[in-house]
Amino acid sequence: MTTSAPHLIAESPVPLPSDAVKPVAPPVGWGWLVLLGAVAVAPAVMAVAQLGRIHPDEVYQLLEPAWFRAHGYGVLAWEWREGLRNWAVPLLASWLLRLADLLGITHPQAYRAVLAIPQVALHGWMLVATYRFAHRRGGQGTALLATLLVGLYGPVLVFAGRTLSESLSAAFLVVGLEALDRRERLAQAGLLGGLALGLAVVTRYGSAVFVAAALVGLVVASRWRTLAFTCAAGALVALALGALDALTWGTPFHSFVAYVRFNVLSGGAARQFGASPPGFYVPVLLLAIPLWVWGSLGLAVLRRRRVPSLPVFCAVVYVGAVSATAHKEERFLYPALVLGVLASAPSLAAWLLEEHRPTWLRRGGVALALAATLVPAAFYPPEDLRGDQFRAIVAATRDERTKGLVIVNEGLWGSGGFFYIGKNIPWLTCDWPYDRNFRAAMGTPTINRAVTFQGRALKELQAAGFRVVGQVGRETILARD
């Protein structure tokens, strides 16, 4: 099977003769469309059904600020008091919450599903971009299998439906880099690429490293026309961000400047959240990347790809940058992992589907590749998602008689905030029965519901008049009259 020319090359498309007939690929069958649709919806369905959080930012950097904007109350993290974040995504989510209220959707799991709708559309857009990226490298069969390999990649299933900045930004990065990979309609490709890459930065400022690497790649390849339109579209996104910050924070680009000052220039992130050695990400990469990715990248080199594709180049630059940064978290790698799988999946798919191989070998190889793709979901992310806790909180607060809540064996930033409580009632978190918040809750009659993880302080709760009324996984729900 033939392969395409290297990606980082000068723009010199060969014009077809005027009477040339361009080959047209057969349409994708309904069965494939249904399968790919299910793959696109799966991460959001999993996130909404499970609830929980990969990281507190999933709640307190998007869901809770959106709830605050929609309802006028909520818990605002320090970033939202000091202006390290822009309001673009929380404002959009807040209007969706207002729409849910207007439609009478008041159950937390239901309005969380409303917020998942645009994320499903974004994830579907990412998979369409994946298909286009792979189709240029091996035709329809390669594109379909490569799209499944990306869509069923374990971390994608876990992250893509989550309200983390990494989840949103990774999808925009795939869309943007696929656009820059095109060799036709260069103006449109550059405009789309610049728009998507700009939105990748708006949703997560750390993704500016990917964008800088992509622009360097275009310069090295002397792709000046694409570069010009990419920068033009990106500049429009930047102007819109500056205007939004001026309206919400009082100064253009306030959030971006504050972010850079805290995380890059002052070392504030390392002081406040801790520092890790340069090799912190090595075991994460080994566990999160399927073995076939390494083989596929080697296969691409053997097939005379003289230089890496733009997604690989951007991913490598980014991993180097975050490895050199003092403060490290496993979730920071997610966008780079997605780009690595995107870049390597077409080569593997083309190799597995070569016609000279026996049918049983091709089918077995595809099955093994898909299985290996799913496995990293068990290791990445390593955190406990605590979905049972969030479902227990939702169950405990649906009762109209619920006037207040105490959550035991969890801190404030690990809880679901007012977003999952769904009403303006007093609530407290604590770890142990001797904590001040626990004693205050026991002495406050309006605190008449409790959720405790793994039965901690169960006897003390019962001694204060609470009785067990339900169990959700490891969580016990209690009530008192």
C-alpha cells in the first residue's frame, strides 16, 4: 500500500490535467456510520452515567463557575477571584444551564447531560478530522480503522466526555492540526487550522506550546500561505479573547497574562501545588501509550517518512516542555497522547489491512490492536474518579426535605460543589469526626443529610440522630428528622 509524502514539506501540489478524473471513494456504509456515531457518543455517556471527577478542575474550573453565573451563587476557586482563567467556556455552559432551567430540567445528572451535548459535537468533529487525516494516508479502510483506534483509545474514552480543559483542548488540537495537514484549499485549511488552534488555547492556555510548535513546523516546511491564513484566524480568536477579558476582568488579556505570570514566570504553581523531577512522565507514557504506537511510528520511518508528521512534532515538543516544567500532573499529558495515537494509527491500520495478508490474520490483528488500545484506560488516569460519591450526593439532595448536607471523608475541592447538590442549601465537608466542620454539622439542625465514604464516622453520625437510608457503591447516605 502506498503512503503519502512527508508532512513537513513545501507546498507544491501537482495540478491535475483538466480532463483528469479524480477517484471517488465509495460512501461509508450505514453500519460504519452507526458504529462511529456510538464511538463519538460513548465518552459523554460514560461521564454522565458515572459522574465523579478526574481532577477537581473538572468541577471547579468549569461546572461550578458556570453554575455561579447561571444562578448567582456557588464556590469560586482562587483562580476565579484572581483572574487566571477566561470566562469563555463557563459562560457558554451557564447559558446552557439557564436553558435547562427554562425547560424544567432540574436533576443534576440531567443538566450535566445537557452540558455534554456540545462536547459530543466537538468530539464527533475530532473523529471526523481523524478520518480525514487517515484517509489521506491509506484510503477508506485505513481511515475507518484509524478512527476506531483513536476513538476507542482508553484515555480518550475516559477523558473526552469530561469537563476538563485538557479534554476540550485536545479535540480542538486534532481538528486544527488535521486542517494544517491538508494540501488543497490552503486558504480554507489555514483559516480552519488557526481557528481551531486558537480555541485550543482559549480552552487551555497550556496548549499554546502545541500552537507554537505547529507554527514552527509550518515555517520549517516553508508553507507560507497556510501559515499566513493560520495566523490571521488565530489573531481573530486572540482579539475575541482580549475583548472577553476586557468585559469580564476589566483588562484585555488579563487572564492570559495572569496565567503566564503565575505558572511560568513566578514559579507559583510549583510552590503552591508541588514540584516533580524531570522523569515524572516516563512511567505515565509507558502505561498510557499502547505498544502498537511505538511500532507504528517505527513503521512510518521504515516507509521512508523522512520527517515526522505535524501532530508527532507538536506532541514531542510539548512533552519536552511539560517535562522541563516543575509542576507536573498526569492529566497534562492527555493532549499529547491523543496526538501521538492520531499520528500513528494510520500506519498501523494500513499495515493491518494489506490485501496480501490472510483474512484471519488481518481480523486477528485488528482485534488485538483494538484490545491494546482499550487497555490504558485501566492505568490512566490513576486517580479514583469517586463517581459513587457524586451519585450519592445527587441522591441525597433530591429529597425536598433535604435542608443541608455534610460530606464525610472528602475535602471541599474533591466534592461536587453546588452543581451536583443542585440547590442553595448549606453544606460542609470534613475528614474526621473531630474536625470542626463535622462538629458544626452535628449541632446544626438544618444539616439533615449526610454522605460518608467507606463508612467513616458512621457511628458518630448515628449517635447524632442520623440513620442509614441508602447505599451507593462505597458511599452511605444518612438522614435525620
